[in-house]
Amino acid sequence: MHARISRLVLVAPMVAALAVSLTAGAPGSVAGTETPALRSISSRLDGALSTVLIEASEPVAYLTSQPDPLTVLVDLRNVAAG
């Protein structure tokens, strides 16, 4: 059980960083088209593998970075978080 909790702690900063990246984007439309919307963010633990699933209304451009060993930032471009 302890190993499962420690893996969940590793996923939490990633989800928090994603939420910050999404709120920094401007809502509305881009070049007269409808902005894709974030539908859900979920996490799952399968043994030693931690997975974060991000669903949007359509495919979106994104950038990832890893500022430290325990953090992964996912910047979804032009996605409405609301």
C-alpha cells in the first residue's frame, strides 16, 4: 500500500502543473474558430506504471517539459479549461 501512495504523490504534481498551464491560456476563439475544451483529467495506477489521461473535445497541440525529476509539465495550447 505504501508504494501505491508514493506513486500517487508523484502523479499529483503533474496534474497540478497541468491545471496551472490550462488556466494561463486565454479562453475564447482562435482566428474565428471555436477553442477546444478540456473534458477531463484522470489518473490511474497499474502496478509500477502511473498514467494521466487528458481528454479534450478535439486534438490539441501541446508541449511537455520536466523541470525536475518529480514534475512533468504539460502545456496544452489554446484549450479552454472551463
